[in-house]
Amino acid sequence: MKLSFGVVAGAGALVALVVAYRRQRVDEAGAHREATRLHTERFSQAVDKLGSDSPAVRLGGVHALAGLADDAPDDSLRQTCIDVLCAYLRLPFPTDPGDLLDPLPDGTSPTDERRDAHQDKKDRHRALREVRHTILRLIGDRYRIPEGTHRSWQGCNLDLTGVIIGSIVDFGGATFSGSIVDFGGATFSGSIVDFGGATFSDGIVRFGGATFSDGIVRFGGATFSDGTVSFGGATFSDGTVSFGGATFTGSDMYFGGATFTGGTVSFGGATFTGGTVYVVNATFSGGTVSFGGATFSGGGVSFSDMTFSGGTVDFVNATFTGGSMNFEFTAGPAPVGLLAAVGTPVPSEVRLRADWLPPGQ
């Protein structure tokens, strides 16, 4: 009899435990549904503000969306908020009207009404530019916050394709882990985009088809431990892309089909212990690609199907103790300092054109 009571009591406790667990799951599901409903309502209000004609109201919408991304019940809703902010940056942006001519082309002086209208355009341009600057600043801030903590956006994608950047963008010290940062087709003119000290781990950074006409993109001191960085089809007519002091331990970098008519791409002082820089089918008629002072103990550099008809490629003061280099399928003079960097006799891991090799090798 006592045993029977014990069995019944144990079964009753088990049933109570199951009921309590199911009730908890139901309560959690209900709480998530409520949080999602509130998020959706606030999201709609924030998007309405972002579409306002008033720059001040738009700025409020930007902060509201950023706050929603911070507090999103799940990663999918957080990504949606980030997507909307990125989409705003991709919208057409009016150019700076500049200063009003005085006298005008017809020789007359602008009327007061025309001066006031022109000043209104300048004021509105500055206000709308501030909205864009704020979005970029908030993005940089959130990717510096450790993943898994409140307000962190690490692990989320950034779609900045086709964006025109003419300002300072600070992504320094940010961490992009398992995410895609896409600047494909973007235009960098008079801008500074700083990825200094950033960490790229198992992610993708795309600058494919981007135009660098008068800007600076810095990756100084950044760490690439995995993933891919692509500049395929990019155009370098001016400006600078710098990887000075960066560390490559397992990332590949592609410049396939890129056009170099000016500007500088620098790997000065970078360390390569893994990964490869590929420059394939590129057009090189001007500008500079420099590996000066870089250290190669692993990974490699591959130039193929390209012609050096102008500009400079240099390896001055670079150090080669391992890894691989391939310059077999190129046309034009040997990069400056290359033989001194790899040493003589040329290691088997370094493949050069026969006319570049030292006598007797």
C-alpha cells in the first residue's frame, strides 16, 4: 500500500512538473508574441518618421529604428531595422548646391528672393547630410559593442551597395564576424572610411564595382582571420586604400578585373601568415600598389593575366620567409624590390617570369 501511494505521489509530481513546464513555454511564447507586436507598432511609427519631409523628424526616425534594433526580440527583426537604415542611405541624395554665383552668368546680381531660396537649399542639404552621417555613426558604434550584449549588431549584414560616401565613416575597432558588409558599386569621393583595428572573422567584405575617385579607405591594423575581401571590378582613379599594418591569417583578397589608373593601394607593413591576395585580369596603367615592408611567412600573392603598362608595384623592404608568390602570367617590368624581398636563389614557392629571374637561375 505504501509503495502504491509512493508511485501515485511520484506520478503526480511528474505531471505537475510537466504542466508547469508547458505553462512556462506558453507564457514565454505569449511574451514573445507581445514583444513582437509592440516591436511592429514601433517599427511602423519609426519608418513613417524616416519618410517625413522634415530632416529633424527623419533624424528622430533614425534613432527610433536604431533603438528598435537594439531591443529587437530576435535577430531577424534586428536585421530588418538595419536593412531599412541601409536602404535610406541607398536613396538618391541631392548634391551640395554650392555657393550662389554673383554676378550670375547673365551679368546680373541675384535677387534677395533667389538668395533666400538658395540658402534654403544649402540648409536642407546640410540637414539631410546630418541624417546620413548619424546612420553611419550609429552603425559603427553598434559593431564595436561585443556580440551577445545589449545594443550589439555584430553578426548582422550591412547592405551599402551603390551608396555615395563623401564624409567620414568610422568603423574602427568594429568586429564583423560571420556577416556580409557590402559596398559594391559604392562611390568614395572626398570621404574617409576607417576600418582601422577592425576584426574580420568568417565574413565577407565587398567593394566590387566601387569607384575610388578621391577618398581614403583605411584597414590599418585590421585583422583578417577568415573570410573574403573583394575589390573585383573596382576602379581606382585617385584616392587611397590602405592595409598598412594589417594581419592576414586566413582571408583571401580579390582584385579581379580592377582598373588602376591612379591612386594607391598599400599593404605597407602588413603581415601575411595565411590567405592570398589575387590580382587577376586587372588593368594597371597608373597608380601604385605597394607591399613595402610587408612580411610574408604564409599565404601569398598572385598576379596573373595582367599588364603593367604604367604605375608602380613595389615590394621594397618586404620580407619573404614562406608562403607563395606567382607572377608568371604578367606583362611589363618586374615590381620594384621583388627580387630583393624573395632573395636569391629564388625559392620554389615564388614563380616569376623567366626574364625577371637573376642570371643563372
